[in-house]
Amino acid sequence: MFTKPFSRFTLLDKAIALSVGAMLAMNVIVLAQQVESAPGVALVSAAQTAQQA
């Protein structure tokens, strides 16, 4: 069971690593979009609040 060297990765191991990497990349992309659009959303919200008052 533990006789195989750790340097040999199976196809499943590579698929898991690729899947985790893709999830991390998507999270970074979405976070960057949210950080980029946050000031614009705050401005629109403030403008709507000012119009209602």
C-alpha cells in the first residue's frame, strides 16, 4: 500500500490537482471582478439614496 514512491502521480491525482487549480483560479477572477466593481456600486447606491432624500 505504501510501497510506491511519492514522485509517481496517477491520472486521478493529476485530475484532482487540475480541478483544484481551476477552482482557485475562478475564485481569484471573481474576487478581482468584485473588488473592481465595488466602488461603482457604492457610487450608484449613494446617488440613489441622495435622489430619494
